[in-house]
Amino acid sequence: MWTLLLSLALAAPPGFEPVGEGAGCQLFRGPVHADGTQPIRAECHWPDVAPRRLEGLLTRFDRLDELIPPVVRSEIVRTEGPRALVHQVAQVRGIAPRQVLVWMERTASDGAVRVSWVTASGERLDLLPRHVRAPRNDGAWEVAPHPDGGSRVVHEVTYDPGGSVPAWVVRWAQAGGLRDVMETVRAAASRPGG
């Protein structure tokens, strides 16, 4: 166990601490930002996933609800040049559904693809009944060929659900929730066809 924790600590990005592993990933929690949010991060080697296949799944912005738990709705509101304004609804057991608008875009550099998003806080969002607007949802997926085959995947997200959230939900999201996302995305990307 100590060997595992030491190897995770050595791999951690500056300011990040290990919180576990799963789905071929090392999971980290970052330093708390001034607004009280705390980023979470997964660094993975997925030998069974082709980078182009994963990129294809992640750039279907209007179908992310089929790929990423706990997103239950993902629809493109409009596009402006290379970016898309996407409305998402997330549902986690124990709290009211969260809604957010994010600007999403795909960029490529040096053989790697980055799918990133930032909160579109200046955009009007009509809340559904009993939903809460999430004040922050910023992050990215980075996908590149791994030297040992398959994909090198980095996923980082900083999320503020807004409203009242029990501490156990926050703790779950920082390890178990991130692990669930990575397991689900890896399974979808390694599935033939689709």
C-alpha cells in the first residue's frame, strides 16, 4: 500500500495529492482555489483505447449524456466559430439536479487533442423546476497516443455545484465519482464499433 501511495505522490502534478486509482488511472485532488472550488484530475494509460475513437466520442457535445455519468442531458444551444454553447443537466443521488451552460471546443497540438470547456456564466439560463444552476464547471480532456500503445488520457475538472451539498457527496465526487466517469468512458471507447 505504501508503495502505491508513494508512486502516486511522485506522479502527482504540482499542488495535487493522490486520492486513489482505478480504470487504468491515477486520481488526484488539487489545491483549493480562491473561490473555494477544488480541481480533480485523472491521468491514465488506456492501452485498449485508440486516441481517434476516444476523440470521436468526446467531441459529440450533444451526446455527452450518453457517455459521461452523471450528465443526464447535453444539448448544443448554439455555435460560434470553433466553439459550442452546451446546456447540461447533471444528476447525483442526494442533491437536486444541476444545470450549467458551458462553452466547449476541440483543439489539437503536437498529436494531442484537447476537448475543453468553461462556464458560460454570462449566458441566460432558464432553470427547470427544482434545479440549481452550477456556478462553475471548467475542465478538459486531453487525449494523445501513448508511447506503449493505446491512449494517454488526462481529465481535469473544477466544479462548483452551487446550493447546499452534503459533505459526503463532495467526498464521493472527488474519488468515486471521478473513478466512475473514467471507467464508463474507457469502457465506451474500448467497445468495438459504436
